[in-house]
Amino acid sequence: MSAAEIPQPWQRRPNAGAKLPDYAHPPLVRVKLRVGFSPQPLNPDSEASFQGKLGPDWQLQKRSTDDVTAIVWTTRLGDQQITLLEYGLDYRWNGQAGELYPHYPLVREGFVSVWNAWCDAIASTPAVAKWSVEYVNQIPQGTVWTSLADCSFLRWMTPLPVIEGLSAPEGIGARWRFPLNRFDARLNVNLDSDVEVRNSLKLSLHCYGGIPHPDDTFLAGFDYGREVIVRTFRQLMQPAANEFWGLKA
């Protein structure tokens, strides 16, 4: 790709489209945006340049060189994380410490800033072949559910029948996979007992796809994945659950 073809700067905010469901206090604890590209060898010069462009708020946390090179930076507050690999880059917002979700446009803007810094550091723009968007929700017991035998706050789940000799389950796990009609995309929906947080459920919605047409971009893929996830979440929930999280639209 020639310098004239490199889209600089990348559009930071998504185009205004159809109004999507919005919540006053969603149960989100993580949003991750990721792109995959052809392997780009990592070297100390490009890493140092990238670190300089990120600025002093970002701290190097770990580097793995067992099977794959992965470099991780987090902000001093721990609310943002970057993972750089030879074949991909992801940026995530972390809200496990109770931070309020800043909403997708700001998370997307954060990714674009990181992406531009990486492209500047290596003086090129990797050809992105894959993108993904993941929303992870943490749902404590006593909010919209009280027993793992009844997780019907999610419309795909029905209460478990009483079976003689069995009490309520100690853990649950459910998986759903759906093909989508754009970007050769898929949607994965997983509901699990949260192994990191006691008495809590983890609901993740992961949308991922490719760049099948020349006019497509990974940013358009992000926006599409986010729309699919947000609309699906709203329709998955019973009215009482949507009300509990303060559905606005």
C-alpha cells in the first residue's frame, strides 16, 4: 500500500446510524477490539518507538516468548490494555474494578489511537484480514438471578426441572453459535459460571469476521459487530432484566 493509500488519520468515531439500545448501568466488565494481519516481525526499535508514541500513562506488563511473542501494556489505572502480537493487535477496556463503561465510541477511539501509533512505529499499515469485537458481562447472584437452577433472565434459558436426589447445580455452561449475513461474520454467545468471581455468571458475546470486499474496513467490521452484539443482548434479556440494567431505548 502506498503512502497515498494509507488512510491517515483513521476515522476515530463511528458514523451516526440507527439508534441502538442503551443502558444506564450495563453489567459490562470488558470490551475488546482486535484485528489480525499477516505476521509483522517485532523488533526492539519498533517496540521502543511504539512505547514512546503511547506515552507515559502506558506501562509494559509482560512479554511472552514461549510459543508466540506477545507484549502487553496497561494503563496506570488498569482500565485499558493493549496486547501486541506478530499477527495481531487488540485493545480492551477493563471495568472489573468498578469503572463506568465509557461507551463504544470512546473504546473505538482508543483502538484507533493505538493502531495509528503502531502504524507510525513500523512506518507502514499492515493489511488487516480479520477483526473481532467481544463484550463480557458479569452478572452477580442476587441481581437478575438467585439460583443456577433458574437463569431464565436470559430468554434462551428455562428453569431446570426438579430431579429427585439432585440439588441446584454448582456450575453451568451454555454455548450458541450463529452465522451472520455480512463480513463473513459469526456471533458466539457463551454463558458460564464465572470462575474468577464467586457467585457470578459471565455472559460473553463475541462477533468476528473478515474483510471480504475491497470497500470493507476493519472499522466497519467493528461497528457491525458492536451493533449485532448490542441488539442481541437486548433481545436476549427478559423485560425485568432490561429494566434492572436501566434500558433507555
